[in-house]
Amino acid sequence: MPRKARRFGVKFIEDERNRGLTFFKRRSGLFKAVSDLFALTGARVVMVLECENERFSSFGTPKADPIVDAFLSGDAPTECDTREEQKAVIINLQNELFQLEKDKAMEDKWKKENMLRAKESQEISRKAKYVYGKVEDLDATELYEMYHELSRIKQEINDRLPWCRSMPSNVATLPMYFPYAPSQISFQ
Amino acid sequence: MPRKARRFGVKFIEDERNRGLTFFKRRSGLFKAVSDLFALTGARVVMVLECENERFSSFGTPKADPIVDAFLSGDAPTECDTREEQKAVIINLQNELFQLEKDKAMEDKWKKENMLRAKESQEISRKAKYVYGKVEDLDATELYEMYHELSRIKQEINDRLPWCRSMPSNVATLPMYFPYAPSQISFQ
DNA sequence: GACTATGAATAATT
DNA sequence: AATTATTCATAGTC
């Protein structure tokens, strides 16, 4: 139980470990916020953050190709390694965007822990496609849809069962494992 | 008093007026989140969102020039109007980033409403530079620092006076008027 | 465009 | 990395 649950002001965090932790936590929140903004309004977003290790970490909503294209359309004639840098940005983009490694690990965990309980829930049977379907058979866009569909279902269940908040529902905790919307970025 | 304080799930908002409202509200939150992330961790961020009207709206933390430069370094040889588009992006960037019009209006309002009460508060006298200084004399970076300093002060006051949350403090409401961190962007 | 109840994000803690 | 008390963003309201 956190005795002090809020940071004292908004000031640079000197402690390196704590700073890194905060960075990743808040980046997650940022990604979710962007993801939701897109889902709610359809506004496309591209975000590029600089990590501690001087690398870039990017995030974009689906169909953000025009923005990304604009971002990558540069071909500075004076600098030779710019192309290489941009390539690195794209690679990082892909890596960070999809968070495949993390999601993959989480996926297994999720299947083991929640699949059985999922089958007992008739409330969400009409969404069986997402609940029982093989996750590895979905591509990035479908994963994205899945995440939002499950988020909606979770909300629906919460709304219908307000007296039973902490019920062991499979979808109630699922979105944790697919928190981000992957971007469809054409790779040359 | 909101009877229902939460949206039903995360689904595309069909109502156009409501959608636009949500977009702007959340964009503000996003900007603040990015601003804070930079203040806390020093991570530089550039964000480009697409508005409803097909224009771009951008936001960046100070010292994000390298990222912005990369963004603008493009000079597509095949398309003639790309330069023009980029210029538009920059202009929008400036406009949206600094939110000068809004801030200017808010500034006057703030001065009129809060300056007198500000002078009575000795608690924050050591930050007199920011509280009493002429706002128009500060450049973008100083405005940014000012905003965060005031945020910190607000937090400090809240922490020291937990029993008096709604006290009519000048700084308690001030940050509303400088919510965003302007980016230092070199303009050619 | 301002207010406020509510839910979501997250800082501290284990 | 899991948990939870607390703050904060914001949906709904006027």
C-alpha cells in the first residue's frame, strides 16, 4: 500500500533507476492515450520519443502512413549517414510499435491463465472469434481490433455488473497484454 | 454535476460535434503528458497529429530540434508542392505549439484576476520572478520553465495545505493558462 | 468555455 | 513485476 502516492511536483528525477521506470510507465500511458484518441476520433498520430540510450522510440496509429512518409521522405544530400539513421528509426519504429517480444511473452501467459475461465463466460460468447481464436493467426491490424474489441467488452461487463467489480473475468485483465495499437507501416 | 462521468467504452464518436470536442480535450491532455514526461525524464518528444480538417498539428519538447530537423530535412525531388506542404506544417507547428492567441488572451485575464491575490501570498515570494515578471518579456523557453515552476509551486501548496484544497490561490489555477511546453524550432 | 463527479493513470511500495 | 492509494484527466453538464 503506497504511503505517498504522488510525486512532489514535476521536476527532473535525479535517481536514474526511478527516472527510467517513470519514463517507461508514462510512455505506456502516452501510447494508450494516442491509441484511444485514434479510436475515438479517427485522428492519426505519429509520436517520436527519444529514449535514454539516444535511440528513438516511435509510435503511430494505423493508416498513419502519410505522416510517416512525410517523416521519412527526407533524403539529405549533404549527409551520407542520414539514410542509415532513418532506416534505424524505421526499424526501431517497427520494434517499438508492435512490441512483439513483450506481447508474445504476455500472450502465452494470458492463454494459460485466462483461457479456461474464458470458456465459462457465456456473456461474451458472441465475441468468440477474438476470445478463442488463435492469436498468432491475427495480423497487426486484427490484433489492434482485437484489443479494442476486448476493451469494449470489458467496459460492457463492468457496466452491466457494477456490483461485481472484481469478478474473475478473462477480458477484465486482458487488455493489459495488448495495450498498444500497432501501426501499419509499409516497409521498403 | 455530471450524472454519467465516463464514456461507454472506447468507440468511434459518431456525433461530429462531440468528436471534435473530445479531440481537442484529449489533445490538450496529450500535450501536457508529453510536456511532463520531458520535465521528469528529459526525454525529447515530437508528436504530429492530424486534425479533422486534414491539417497537421504538432507538438514538441524544447531542444527537440534534431528530431524536428529530421522531420523537415526532406526535400522530395519528384513533388513540387512538398516544400509548400512542409512550410504549412511548420506554420501550423508554430501556431499550434505556442498557442499564442489563446495564451495571450488568457494572460490578460490571468493578470487582472490573480495579480492582486498573488501579492498577498508570501509563501511563494521567492518565486516572484515568475509571478510578478512581465510575461511578454519571457521567451518560449522561459515561458516553459515558468509553467513548470508554477506547477511545482501549486503542488507544493497543495501538499503543505492539504486541509484547504479549494483555497483561492493564484498559482492554484494558473497553469491552466500555460498548459503546453513550447518547442524551440529554428525557422529558416 | 467553466465546473465537477468519476474513472483511469501511476507513484510509491512490496 | 504486482499491488493499490492517490492524483489527475476528462465526460458529461450547465
